[in-house]
Amino acid sequence: MDIAVHFFAGVFLCNCIPHLVSGLLGQPFPTVFSCPPGIGNSSPAVNIIWGSINVVLGGGLLLYLPFEFGVNTATATLAVGAFITGLILSVHFDKVRRGGYKGQNERC
């Protein structure tokens, strides 16, 4: 259970970064609320909201299960969750930017 909690804390905390940055820069970026989800762009305000939700979820998981930053299993598990999420998101958004999803430019 501890490993899953720390892994998903890393997932949520990694996912908050592009949404908060895009929102703060005033740039649209895909969210789960866009059309199509994860491919179409959402407004900067929606990105701030979605990024903040991810921060709350990731932080909440770390509050739920005490976490001590250092050279330990908890930190390694959180880092692996963030790293894997970063890789998956980088491949996904590279494909989105290249127009690689069938029908991605059609209106929903």
C-alpha cells in the first residue's frame, strides 16, 4: 500500500507541472476537460484549476501516508512515479503537437 500511495503522489505532482505552468503563462494546454479529452486545448484558467487539483491530490497522498524525503524507498517510489508519468506525457503531447491522433482537429 505504501508503495502505491507514494507512486501515485509522484504521478499527480508530476502532472501538476505542465498545467500550472501553462496556466500561469496564459497559454492553453490539453486537460481531461478539453475536447477531445487530453488532446484539445483548455483555457489557462482551467489549467490552473486542474493543476491545483493535482497538487491537492498528490500532497494529500503524502499527508495520508507520512513521507520523509531522503534516500529511502518512499522517495525512490515517488521519483519513479513522477519519472514514468513524465515519459508517458512527453510521448503523448509530442504526438498531440504533431497532429498524430486521428480526428484530433475535428470539433467535438
